[in-house]
Amino acid sequence: MKKHHAIIYYHGIGSPRRHMSLGNFLDHFDLYGQRQSKNVAGKPRNFKYKSELFAGDDDVTNYIEFKKIVEINGSPRVTRIVRVYEAYWVPESRSSFGILKTFFWFMGRVFSPFKVAFSVWRSYPAIRI
């Protein structure tokens, strides 16, 4: 097992979609890294979606891994491997919905592809992942 640092990204506001918030977070993290000095802060590179099965756990744990690249004496080197895990925090889940709420939810799903098709590319980073 290789050594790494972990970031756990919690969210729960709104209606969470798998990897949508995490992709958005990493997109902004990457943009921030582009503006930093290569020899001090480094740059995040080689983003990869991975999975792992931990001993004693029946569920697969998904995460995104990237490398922090720092330039030392003019040569790029990996100084850190970072794993970003997504976690949901939901105080309660409702199991009953009215017909009107279900109808509007369904209509949102119908028009969603058009919303994505006519938006800016960086608006939906989860689709890239």
C-alpha cells in the first residue's frame, strides 16, 4: 500500500448527485493550483478515479487520486499523493412524496439533458469524471 494524504469532502445541502459536488470541488482546486508557484505550492496532476475494497468491508470505496507535482532544481517531482473521498451528510430522508412534487421532479429529469447540452463545459465537471 502506498502512502497518501486523504481529504474527505462532506456535502449534503440541496439534492446531492454522485460525484457532482466532488467534481466541482476538484475543478476549482485544479484552477487554484494552476495559479500557484511550481516550486513552492506545486500543482495537482494526474487526476484518476479509483476504487478500493478495504479489509473487513463489503462495500467498494470510490475516490479520486491526484499527485502534487513540485519543481525541484528545474525537475518535476511527485511530493505527495492525495486521495479525495466524497461523503454525504443527510439529517433525514423523506420516503413519501406527493404527486405534484413527483411530477416536477420527473419534468426536471426530462429537461436535464438540454440544460447540460446548452451550458458551459465547466458547469458539469461530474460528466467528465
